[in-house]
Amino acid sequence: MNSDPGRILVVDDQGVDRLLMEHYLEDNGFNPTSVASCEEALEKIANEEFDLVLLDIIMPGMGGLELLRILREKYTLTELPVIMATSKSESSDVIEALELGANDYITKPVDIPVAIARLRTHMHLRRMDRQLRESEERYALAVRGANEGLWDWDLRKGQVYYSPRFKHILGAEEDAVGASPREWFDRIHIEDRERVMGEIQEHLRGLLPHLESQHRLVHEEGTYRWVLARGLAVRDESGQAYRMAGSLADITTSQVYDNATGLPGRQLLHDVLERSLARVNRKVNSQFAVLVVSIDQFELLVASLGVSEGNRLLAHVGRRLQLASRASDTVARLEGSRFGVLLDDIRHISDVIRVANRIAMTLRDPIRVADQHCRITASIGIAVSKTGYDRPEHLLRDANTALVQARSQGGDRHEMFDRKMQCQAEERLQLESDLRQAVDRLEFTAFYQSIVSAADESLEGFEALIRWNHPHRGMLHPAQFLPICEQTGLIVPVGACVLRIAAEQAHRWHEMHPALSQITLNVNLSARQIAEPDLVDSVARILKETHLDPSLLRIDITEDLLVQKLESTLDTLKALRDLGLRLGLDGFATGYSSLSHLHRLPIEYLQIDRSFVQRLETDEEAWDIVSLVVTMARHLKLRTIATGVETREQANLLRNLEVDSMQGYLFSRPVDTDQATALLEENLIALRSS
């Protein structure tokens, strides 16, 4: 029971009834006060606080209904509950009382237990309403007084309450922000949006205990403010989130940001550079680059525009630099018209050149400032971590040196501190440009490497390996261009091209030599190709147009594609199998992702990676791994193909381990179509002689 006994005002002109009711109320833990008239009741209520009024309808002088009407003009049903007491013959009065705002009624003679139960119910409702109103008042005070913005998201209705401070952080008027989640999310910087949405979803799915996200929000002035959003989801009994609420704090100043552009300043860039240097010193083959970007002839622009409009121009430049950079990069304002861009985790120097070119092109587009279109260019100096640095200052120094060189040559260009790297990058970019034309020019071809039976070394099939017959550089090995294809997405058209070439050739071989109808052809598909939504349709179309028996085409997939989106990958693999293709896992045991999923894969064979095969003769661990793979495959009713076989001793060891098939230089190097045809015909002769 609540420690507050609850004050009840009993209004009844019958003295005996009034005294009995007081007695019963006291016995049940209430604190009653009684009066004999409605006029007295009004005076009592005006000077004292009561939790409930028990009011007789039939009263001398002012009637009970009249008193009820007066009370309801001042108090709501929950602020002061009123229960009417009436005889059973006064039903019309009860209806009128309820219409006037009575909470409930009891009949005379009073059933005490029922009356007490009703009184407790209405007093409990009043207490809950008061607590709710007090909580709302505290919340309203907190909202008005808090330095942080507050938000409350009803996930079922799709509506969000944004506090006045939240809107103030955005620089927006009170009525300019609606209740849609998009009022928040559409203001998030494009480079941050996907990450923030991902963080929210991870919390809603229960993968993160709470939301804590730093990101950029666009201010009404057009600049960006860094904010810290915190939140917590409310869940139902099944664990499903139905509400999420939290706060939003402006952390721009604490993050050492430039006031004119909203970008990080030199100090913050310095801190980020220190962390990047520490990381590349720990991680082999990791590198990053720093670009110092300076607006050409900025002093003349400021003289023409004025300082204020010059700052607005810098803000525009900052936004364009962010758009031209990658989501993982950091753009900072250094000083004057100089900006720093940290390109983190670059794979190749050409990535740096590509971003520098994109920045230059982006800045050349006219910028509207002070009712005029300003055309600007920029000089860019580049320093790459791979050249060896231990202090951020040295990186910025060398990037500035390269910048000076770029400006001395007329500006509107970039210079890299390391000339040799620049040459390599430009060569790579040229190769990328050539690749885009190579598909249309049909410059790709396939070489074929034999796959033989481990038992008698008879020919079972070939693996089709891509080659690029470059018009100026001659025949290029896959290692010289496939990484670029993967990074640029060109692997999809290039891979489809090679698949078609191989399928057409396999069909021609089977038409030429029907006796070799069981000769198979292996083709590699990368994770990027598997992820393409139209891959299955594309393969089906190639099979139909080349008239190749699907069972003769074997698709090699790699373990890395099983790391993410496993379910969709499995669906694609099963669809390829349903076309009649045979699937296998390439380079098995070099990764860690597929072991727990191996039984789910619709595959028929495992390829043992060459790295294990080539260590068989000297490394006991390699022997154990190959033996384990063969044993596991046998239990799963999968065939095994050992790749990279180069010596007779390796072949004998693999045969002893009961590997099914072998592939490597011992049997044949990758050869062109004519040489592969010759190998087929030699195999045919051997078959006939046997």
C-alpha cells in the first residue's frame, strides 16, 4: 500500500451515513474529512487538497450535480476524481452525473467492500496520472535546460520527436523540422550516412548494447557540424525494438574544427596522421597518402570578393573536397587556402592519382559566391607513407614541397614527392584505361593447363586461364591486370568474356573429337562475379549460345566469397548447380571461413592449394594438412585436385595420399589453344592404343 493514506472528502447531508462512511474509510487506511453541504465542500476544496470526493447527488441547497459541474470547470477527472452516491431509483441522475464528468458512482445502501475497491482504483489512477505529469514536467524542464538535443523515435509509427535544442544544433527554426526520421538522416553527410544507418541497425538488432555515433550534420548555413548521437532502444517481451530515444551533442569545437569550413583543423589532421603512421608501422603492405591542396591565386580572389565571401568560398571548396574523396578519407583545413586530405589504406599509388584528378576536376566547376560564378583551379602536392616516415610533420613537409613544385609549373596540376611512384601510378592508370577498351576490342584470350588423373596421369580436362594480348605490351599475365579488374569492377565483363571464350572452345573440341566427350573445363569465378545479381542468367545465356553441355563446365570458387553474405552466395551457387554445372572450392585450407560451412556448399571437389603441395617434400605440417583435406573430402564424398605440382616426388606423394587429380608444370604449363588441341589429340591416340 502507498505510504500516503489518501485524503477523501465525504459530502453527505445525512449525519449517520456520513459518520459511518468516515469510520469505514478510516478502517481501510484512508484519511477522510466530511461536510454536510455542497457549499462547505467548495470551501474545503478551495483551502485544502483532497485526492477524491465522495458526493451524494441529493443534497439540500446546492445539489450534488451542481457542485460536480463547478468542480469540473476547474479540475479534470484525474486531477480530482468524484464518485457520486445515489439511490437505485435515481438512474437518470447517474446518467447526468457521468455526462457532467463523474468518474464513477455507488448506490445506497452502500456495499462497503465494493465502494472501497472503487475508491482505491480511482485514487491509484489519480496517483499514476500525477506521477506521469510530474515526469513529463521534469522531462520538459530537462529538454529546455539541456545543452544536448534530445530525440525520441517511435519505430512503429515512424515518427521522431526532436527537442528545441536538437533543432538549434541544426540551425533550424522550431517549425522547420517535422517528425520524420528523414529530418535527421537526410542531413547526415553522404560519406557518413551508410555507416550511421548501419550502427543504428546493429543496435536495433541487439548487436550493439547502445548507439554511439559520431557523424556530420549539415547546418542551415550550409556548413557541417560534427555531432555525437547516443541512444538506447526499448524492446517488447519478444526482444523487438519498438522505441528508441537518446541525445545529440554538438562536438565540433571539441574536435578542433575550423570555423569557416566546419572541417577538421591542422591539429586533428596531425592526430589522425599519427594513428595512421602507427598502423602502417605495425601492418605490412599498409600505406596511406597525404595531399595538400591549395587554391591557385586565392589572394586575388579574396581581394575581389572580400574576406567574408572568401570564407564562404573556402567552405564550398571544403565540401567539394569531401565529395571528391572517399568515405574513409579525412579532409582538413590547414591554413589560408590550403587543405589537407588523408587518403587512408590505399592499395596502390594509382588510387592517390585518381583522387587527385577527381579533386582537380571537381574544383574546376564554377562556384557561386556573392552573386558571381568563381572559376578556380588547385595545385596538389602528394606524399606517400610508403617512402618511410615516422612523424606527421615530415609527411606534410614533403607534400608541401611537392605542392610548391606543382605551383611553380603553372598550377592546376598535381606533383608527387616520389617521381618513381608517380611514373608507376600513371602507368597503372594507363593500363586501366586500356582495360576498359580491351573488352570491346576482344583482346582477351584463354590459355589452358592440363588436369590429369592422379592414378595414371591421363588427361581429364583443362583449367582456362585468362591472358591479355595487349596491343603494345604483348601477352600479359593475369597478375599484371586482374587486381585492377577486381578493384574497378571490370572483372565482371572481363570474366564473362573469358567464360564465353572457354565455353566456345570446349564445344569445338567436343565436336572435333566426340570420343573425348568427358573432357572437362575449369573456369574461375571471383567473389565480385558471384555477387552480381544477373550472374546465373549470364552463365545460362552463354551455355545456350555456345551449345556446351553444362556438366562439362566446372566452376572454381574461392573461400573469400564465403566470408560475407553467405546465404545469398549459397543461393547463387545452388542456382549455378541447377544449371547442370559442377562446382568446386579453389585454394581450400588457405582461409578460415569455409570449414564450418563446407557441408552446406553445393560442390563436388576441393582444390588443394599449391602452397601446400610445394612444401610436401620438406614440411611435415604441409603433409598433415593435405592428408587431412583428402580424408575430409573422402568423408564428404568430394573429389580432390592438387594444384601446383612441379616435381615427380610431389606427384608420388600425392598419389600415396590418394588425391584424385593433379595439375601443375610437371604435366603442362598453360598453353594456347593450338597447343591444348595437340595435347587432346595425343590423349586421344593414347586412348585408342590402349
